[in-house]
Amino acid sequence: MTLEAAEMKRIVAETAVDAYVKDGMNVGLGTGSTAYYAIKRIGQLVNENGYDLTCVATSVQSEDLARECGITVVDIDDVKQLDVTIDGADEVDPKLNLIKGLGGALLREKIVAAATVQEIIVADESKLVEKLGTKAPLPVEVLQFGNGHTSVGLRRQRCEPVMRMKDGRPFVTDGGNYIYDCRFPDGIDNPFFIESRIDVIPGVIENGLFLNTAFEVLICDSDGNVRRMSEEKADE
């Protein structure tokens, strides 16, 4: 039987939590439809198994959900480092490089990832791509001030930046910024180069390229099978 996308997300998220989250850990909580199931499972470990976890959320949305699940959430500066973070991705390439940020939390997600020993990415098989940027746009978080001029700089990188909207108005991130979703007609050939070019554009806060970040990627297929893509295998 072919599983629905939501069921694949639940299976892979719960598999990752059960494999990587241990009692006493500092844990990063991702944002998005797959991370939702990870947070729910972590809540079960806390409430039913008695796990003593200290968690950091990558968005207000995830923080609210975590507190509803009885999870202790603290500011990232209250912990020295995070042992593991369970988060989703919008695209995953064969080298475990990612595009993230369609959930609007890329800035906090990247800060949390940088503070994490093991960044575990969970996704269904639809997120696998041979080249980044072929399915999903690249989200870029920018200051509200002068964002039109910032979009000109983005367009010079041979992409089409489109202001993200919500309810007829520009979408505003938890940090009070805007997001441009950048479409690359032929995908992103050199993500490390593009990242460096985008980061130096005045007004850019952060971009959704997560390169050399994932420790392991867990992928669920439509049959409910979960396979692991590790950074060691990606280097072979």
C-alpha cells in the first residue's frame, strides 16, 4: 500500500527521534510539517517515558507546540551546545546539502544547526533531488528596509526573486524580516559559490542553503521504509 505524505513524514520523524534522542540530552526542535511529528514524539518521551530533556526551538510555532506537549524549552544561549537536532528539509541532494526555509524559519534553523553536534534531517522521498533548486525555490531572508534594492542584487545571481506573501501582505519572519523565494531556472550548479555571493548582498540576513550541515538524512519512501544517508557515504 502506498502511504500518504503525512504518514511518511510521521514514520521518518518518529524513527529519527527514537534512534537519536536520549534521556538527559539538549535537543533542537525543527520547524515544518515533518518536524511537527518529531516534536510530538519527543513530547511522548518526556511525558510517558520520563525523559529529562532541555530543548531549543527554531521558531515560535515549534516553541508553542513543544510547550503544549509538555517539553521544556529554553533560549539557545542558555545551553552550551545541542546534542542533536531533528529537522526537515525542502530539498536534499546526494551530498546531503539542503535547501530549507519554506516554513519561514531558516535564520533560527541555521543558528540552531551551527550549535548542534548531530543535525538529523528527516524527509519523505519527494525531497530528494540531483541538483538543489530544481524543485524548491531558495528562500532568502532580508531586512524590510531597502528590500527592493536587495532583490535587485539577488536577481543579479541569475535567479528570479519573488516576495513571499501571506494573506495579501508580505510574510514576516519571527525575526521581523521579509523572505524572497528565489527560482533558479536551471537549478543551482555551485551552491557554495551562490551562498557566498548571496551572503554579501547588502540587506541579506540569511539564505536557505544548508551546506555541510547534515550529520545524517533519514528518508521515508511510499512503502514506509526508512533509509539513512550519512555524511560518510556522501563522501564516497
